Amino acid sequence: MYSENGTEIARGNTTASYTLKTTTEEDFGKFNCTAENPDGKAAHLMELKKAVRPGPPRNVAANKTCKEIILKWQHPLDNGGMMIRNYIITVFLKWQATEH
């Protein structure tokens, strides 16, 4: 595996790997990965996208009973470039003073 300037960055008989540490915006974008040997050549174009904060959940609704609250929502329109694996639910109790 070679960089754009021709420097070898990885070598292998059947597989090779390279870890790209992203530090600047220029590290994201399209990469052309090419493997070749005396019998042929194969190339694959891939894109490294920067993950950003996803949009808010849509259509949030709460169904309240005396025993439970059931929350429902839909995924955000924009997932920020990554699959959303879970949501964090935070509950705050609001106490009200009474005269008794």
C-alpha cells in the first residue's frame, strides 16, 4: 500500500491494513484503494465521512398513566453520518409544594 507521494505504508501477501488518524478536515474525503500483483490489478473507491451531531428525534410523544410513561419517537432526519445505536433518556422529577 502506497501513499500519494509513493511511500510504502503497508505490505501483505493476502491482506494489508492501514489506520488513518484523522486530525484535520483534509483527512476526510474519497480514497482510491488499489491492489496489484503480476497477474492483475483491482481498485476500490471509498469515502471517509466525518461524523457530526445528529438531528433531534422527531415526533416525540409521551403516553402517561398512573403507573408508567411510554415515550415514542422517530429517528432524526439527519443521523450525522453514523448509525444511531441508542438514545439517552433523562428523567427529572418536578416536586410541587402543597399546603397539607
